[in-house]
Amino acid sequence: MPGLEVVTTTLGLVAALWYWWDSVSARDAALGAVQKACREANVQLLDRAISRERIRPVRDDRGRLNLLRIYGFEFTSDGARRHRGLIALVGRRVVEVRMEPYRLVGVAEVNPP
């Protein structure tokens, strides 16, 4: 019969592997959602990258314990200025995408009469 050390080590290893797999899955979901949001906003995602800024446990809509992950990213609308954005996920579900205000390029400015 395995000792307590072996069981504890095995459970720790399984938990670490699950966390790693879940983190990679959530990051992929976040990156896909950011790329889609940038396409829809007609801006360019810079560096094709996102970075995790925060993670904390939260309850989801069904009351289950889950992880809230917030990732940051940078984008440009004109190729010259960088703007920041954030995407928040609960589990792998996107709950918010926020982008700093940016200048629309190629859109005629309308002057009020």
C-alpha cells in the first residue's frame, strides 16, 4: 500500500497538470476571442499576444466555483499608436472584452450643422 507521501505527491502532480491544461485552454479561448473582437472592430492586435494579468476564484452563473482570468492585450487602429485592452473569462467563457478608446481611421468625420 502506498505511503501518504506518494499519495500526496501524486495528487499534487495531478492538480498541477490540471491547472496547466486548464490555463492553456483558457488562454487559447481568450486569444481567439481577442482576435475576433479586433477583426470586428477593424483594429490590429499587436504582437499576436495576450498576457495574464490577474486570476482569482469566483462563482459562475450556476454558483459553481471557477476561475476568473483577466488578460491584457495591445492593439492599434492606425499603425502608430498602441492601445490597451482587457478580456475577462470565467472558466473558458468570455464575460467581457474592453478596449481603450481609439481613433477610427478611414472614417469621414462628420461636423454637426
